[in-house]
Amino acid sequence: MIRTQVHLTEDQLTALRDLARTERVSVSHLVRVAVDLLLQARRGPSREEMVERSLAAVGLFRSGTGDLSARHDDYFAEQGFE
């Protein structure tokens, strides 16, 4: 690991120390976790996560029609989505 210096407000450091004590981890660990979360949010979900989410959605919704896969163009046309 690379050592770095970060400037925090008193309130931030106090809150981090309290959380670290509660979670029984170091303040450095909490900072690394927070950085990882920020970077992941900026990158978006991984391909594996997107596949997992997609597969979890399969079969969750019902169209109410038994022939949707065969007549999907007709249904779109009826709704004006031509």
C-alpha cells in the first residue's frame, strides 16, 4: 500500500474514529472502503453485476398475453410505436 496524507475536518475525523471503534476496524480501512465505493459509483456496475441483475429480472413481469413473443410487432403497432 502507498501511504498518503488526507486533510479532514474535526467532525469528519471524530465521526470516522467513532465508526472505526464501533466496527472494530482502523480509520484507514474506512477511508479505503469509502474511496472504493466512490470509485465504483463513478465506474458503474461491472459486467458481471449487470448480467446478474439482468438474469434476476427474467420472468418478473407478465404481459397478460400468451403470444407476445410471436406478435410483438403487432402489439407495438397497436400502441403507436411503429
